[in-house]
Amino acid sequence: MSDRTSAFPSVKSAGRTIELFEEFARAKRPMSLSEIAAALKMPMSSCSGLVRTLEAAGYIYALRQRSGFYPTKRLLEVATAIAANDPLLERARPLLSALRDETGETVLFGKRQDTRIVYLEAFDSPHRIRYSAQAGELRDLHSNSMGKALLARMPTAERAALLARLTFQAHTPDTLTDAQALERSIVEGQARGWFLNRAESVADVMALGAAVVLNGEPYGVSLVGPIQRMEPQTEHHVAALRRACALLEEQR
């Protein structure tokens, strides 16, 4: 089950709706009311109210009697219309997809949401062995090259206050697990002009990160792939990443 709703505990009904669609995506089949209630850990009465509300709005339909429920294509159509008209992503996509093509590695674009990063767009590497992510995924700031790049854009005192709130969950043996180690990594990244995540979030995966300012707001770009393929190409990939970020900031 997704951990998205844990970040927004005060809006339970919205969180349950998101969880419901994510459960359908996981199950990839129709689900009965009892199955949905069990998956969402909801009382049957509350689950029935949620499902009936979405059914009335055209987002879910009932199959034959006792065959359960399944989402309609309405959610897809709404999401497609939204994504197709995002002015920021329209601006970023050509340059970021070109960066993916030049380096052959996965390119991610995102923004800080309090103590985490949310990916807004992902361009997967064409290699069979690659790092993959999806728009909407959330990642911890402390173990993310993009997160470090965005932390570096914060005033020192503001960053220190934020670092004091991080839980520093260890995702791998190489995860930085305290504020002092993370601050050192950020300062090192500031000195060289780019930020590194070497197996800190996923074993055997390396990421190079940088930040850009678009419409007055900081966003992050990262280039991610297997260490054995990324490391020998670090100099080339950093140059390509920095060029793409510079071009992105130059656009109006």
C-alpha cells in the first residue's frame, strides 16, 4: 500500500481516494467491496460510501452482480488533460528527454515537498538494466542527489532547521544517517557544482543532481543509473547535466 496518505493525515478522505486507485493499479483486476475495505483498512460502511461516491461521479463502475468494481477511463482522461497542459513540464520535457538521449541514463525532474522530493517527470533509460521511477513518487531528501541540490539552495539557518526534522532512515549501508554527514555532502556538492548519491538510496545505483530556478522556484534534475555504468562516465554526464540545466533556466 502507498505511504502517500501518511504525509497528509489531516485529509483522510482525499488520502483514501488516492489509496483506492493505487490498490486497483496494484491488483490489476476488479475488486469486491470487502476486498477494497480490507486493502484500505476501512470499515465496510465507510468503504461503501467512498465507492458509491466515485461510482456516481463516473470514476468507478460495477461489473456484474458480485463481480466487484473497477475504475473507468475517466481518471485517465482527466489526468492526461492535466499533464498535457502543464506549462512547466512542456518547457522542461524537450531538454530533459534530450539529456536522457545524450547520456543513455534515466533523467528525473522534481521539487521539494517539506522533507521529501516528489518526482514530477521521469525519462527512463533505454538500457534493459536501468533505474526506473514514475511521476508522483516521493523520496527522502537526505538520500537523494536532487534533494541535496535543493537543500543547497536554502539559507544555511533554514536548512539546519529542516535537517533537524529529518528522520534519516537508512535505505542502504551507505545512507547518510545524521545531519552533520548530510551537511558535509551538501557543502562538497556546492564546491564542485553538482551533487552525488552513490548507493545511498538504492544499492548499486548512482545519481548526479543539480537544481534549477524556474519562475522563481527551485526544481531538481537528476541523472540516475547503475554505478558500474555511471561512474566511468561521471565527467561527461556532469557536463551534460549542467548544460541541460543552464538551457532550462535560459528559457522564457
